Amino acid sequence: MGGGGVGVITGTTDTERIEAPITAKAYMCCAFAAFGGIFFGYDTGWMGGVLAMKYFIRQYTGKEYPVAGDDDAKAAFHLPASDQSLTTSILSCGTFFGAIIAGDVADFIGRRTTIIMGCGIFIIGCILETASTGLGLMVPGRLICGFGVGFISAIVILYMSEIAPRKVRGAVVSGYQFCITIGILLANCVVYATQNRDDSGSYRIPIAVQFLWAIILAAGLAVLPESPRYFVKKGKLEKAAKALANIRGQPVDSDYIQDELAEIIANHEYELQIIPQTTYIGSWANCFRGSVFKGVSNSRRTTVGILMQMMQQLTGINFIFYFGTVFFTSLGTISNPFFISLITTLVNVCSTPLSFWTVERFGRRKILIIGGTGMVICQYIVGIIGVTAGKESKHNHAAVSAMIAFICFNISFFAATWGPCAWVVIGEIFPLPIRSRGVGLSTASNWFWNCIISVITPYLVGTDKNDANLGAKVFFLWGSLAIISTLFAYFLVPETKGLSLEQVDKMMEEVNARNSPSWKPHSTFAAEMGLTEKGLSISAQTEDIRAAVAAHEAIQAKHE
């Protein structure tokens, strides 16, 4: 049992007492942090609709509205694929670099402050986007917005994973994905409301709404506590204890706070013995230390995190949300493609809360495999219908309706599995010394592949002379990539359900991904590092902690 007087930290040997009981306050902190997903979702959602707005097309291309009956003019009235590609993908370019840089910033000034800084950067970009009347201002605005979203998307996951209770961590981090879906829905609602305006308000209103999300998130984070694991990493144990007590709703001298803090400290010291702190370049190199074929290595964990986010994007889900309106228009039999896009977004929102239960009931691995299999089936069905009965030339409304139905089923599978789980997993698999950079690299991977898809998709489904014009056949591509994603989940993704971040660290040292569901905690880091035998002063410096650990190891060596 942990114990000791005020100002002294002692650990526990009981694997069930390494975390304080769950309180409403912990839920509220995580729920508010998850609001950062609104940025991601809203920015994903508004661009697809704006690209299809008549006023926006006229403003950005100089083309006049086509007259009724002029089919050639109507077919030519759209943004060139190159402009669609640039305006969509440049955001992802900014987020890629923002996510990578955010890891370093979060280790230097803290998780909470980094998110607030991201909000400030986002507001600057949003001003440029709102003021734009052409690509000259829209593109740099999108780039700067992306930089801010990169900060937010990477560090919100890091912050939530570090403060969330282990038994519900998957559920509360899934709340981030839920906020993404709400952001997409809100964007589609605003776009739907302004689409027929014949003035700049048609696209400026959807863009300007984003100011609200930045202000709310920054104001809320200003009053939330910092991550205690950040303070442990910086050697500020007193601040770590206060932050942990604040989050868990316990007094600082509570046995629960001492036990949990001792476990975090012991795990950090253990990892520092394996991952030496060197130069700035050396610390980045630590992310790729060891063999990728060994589950215990940092290289393996970083590779899994990067591939996890890559596979999420390669399911093709953002094809629907970025270019869904354009794609539904190309089917030829849909009178209101904006409304269909709104329906697909609503399916996304309604399906995501299912993950709050399944991610903790069945675990990460199982629902990733089930969700991937479901997406493969749905996407192949859409592709098959699209090249047979659903061809535009056949004018088969029933076939097109079936395609839309299976697209919705595909979205539902994604929203309940791969959507939230990819974020849950990357927040759990990294040890504290490299966690911020590992999460940053993984998030950057998401945005990198998001960018690639944004660049190539307009050419894949475009109807201009040099475009591939795949139409519904593009779903064969997404379905094939979903097969790879499912195999990846089976062979490489570990089961982390119900474990503390420190226990995940131990589990990945001892078993491979396929055997991870049966692994059970059998010891604590506090016991292994000697923090259960002798109290550690809450005002101890890094050197004091290491001296205590070294003394314990010397005693252990004598007894061997």
C-alpha cells in the first residue's frame, strides 16, 4: 500500500491501486479537451461544400453562371482539379509540419499551452481565408490554419491520453473523434444554409464560424490543469502532484495520488535508463531506436503509430467528406448532392458514439479488425454497383440509392471503429520520454496521407481531359487499401484496453500484438524501482530521484 506523510511520495505493489478512482472532473477535463476535434472536423467539412458553390466557382474562376439548357457550359462550370487539389491539400501540408513541431513545443512549454498557441495560429489563418477572393490569399490562409490544426490535433490526443483514467481512456479519447464528426456535421449544416447566397457570404460565413471554435477551446484550456506526466518529465514533482490531485479530485496527500504519481515517476526513470537523454538530434533519433521487428523497441512503436494513422486515411473516408458533394453530383441522378452529403455526415455523427462502449467492451484490436472487414465489403459493393447498374448512362435511381446506402454503411463501420481507435492507440503506445514526439509523428502521418489523398483524388475522379475519371471505380481502390489496413491491425496493433500507460509500456516489452489480449499486469514499476520501500520527497529534484533508484538497484545487486 502507498502511504506516508504529506510531501512524501511512496508507491504500491498492488497493480490495481496505481490509479485513483474515476471522478466526474476527470471526465469533464477530457470532454472539454476533446472539443479540439471540432477544428479538425469543421475544416474537413466546409471545404468540400464550398468547392461546389456556384458563387465560389464564379469568384475563383471568373466563369459566368451557365444558362439553362447549355449542358456544355454546365459541365465546364467547376474549379479545375488542380485548384481543388491545392486548396484542399495545402491545409494538410500545414498540419503535417505543425504536428511534428508540436511535440517539441509541448515538451518545452507544456501540453495545455501548446494547444492554446495552436488556437492563436489558427485564428491568423482563418482571418486570411475569410478575407480571400482568390487563391492568392486562400492558399496561405489554409496553410497557416493547417499549422494551428497540427498543433491542436497532435497535442489534444497527447493531453487526453495522459490525464484520462485507464478504464475509460479509450472511451474518452474516442470523444475526440466524436467531436471531429460533429465538426463535419456543423460545417455541412452551415454550408447547406449558405450555398444559394449570391454573394461572398456564401463561403465567408462557413469559414468565419471557425473563429468561435478557437476562442472556446483556448478559453477552456486556460483554466484546465496541465498534464501531471509533463511535470514528471520536467522533474517538477510538486506541480505534478497538484495537477494529478486536481484531475482526480483527491487531496494531494491521498494514498491514491501518491501511488499513481510514484508509478509515473518510476516508469519514467525506468525508461530513461533504456532511452538515454542526449542531444536534440539524439532525442529525435530515440524515436527510431532498436529493431522494428522487436515489440519492445521505440522503432517498432513509432512505426506502428505512423502506420496506424496512414491506414486510417487509406480507408478512403475523407474522399467522401472532402469530395462527396462533387462525387454525388457526378452520379447524374441526384438532384441535391448537398443534402446527400449532409446525410452521410449525420451517419458519421450518429455512429461514432457506439465506439464509446465497444472500445472498452471488446478492445482496440477486435473492433479495428471487424471495422476494417466491414469497410472492405461495403466499398466493393459500391464499386460493383457503380460499374454495372449504377452507371450514369443507365439512369437507375434504385442502383444509385443502393450505392448511397452502402456508402453510409461504410461510414458507419469507420465511425465506430477506425475513426476513434486510431487516435486511441497512438496516445497509448509510446513511453513518456518520447511520447510527445511519437504522437506528433503519428499525427503528422495522418495529415501527410490526408494531403496525398487530397492531391490525387480530384485527378482520380475528375472528368477533364487528363483526369482518370474513375467515378465509382475508385471504391475498388479504397476497398483494396482497407484490406491492408485490416491485416495491419491483426498483425501489429496491440490490445491496450484497461491498462495504464505505464502498464501498456510493460505489456509491449513482454508479448507481441497477437498475444497482447491475454496479458495481465503482474507488477508495478514503483516496486521494481524501489519507490515502495522508501519515501521520495515531493520537492525532490531529478538527481534525487535517480539517486534513490540507484540505491535500490545497489541493494538488489547485493542480494543476488
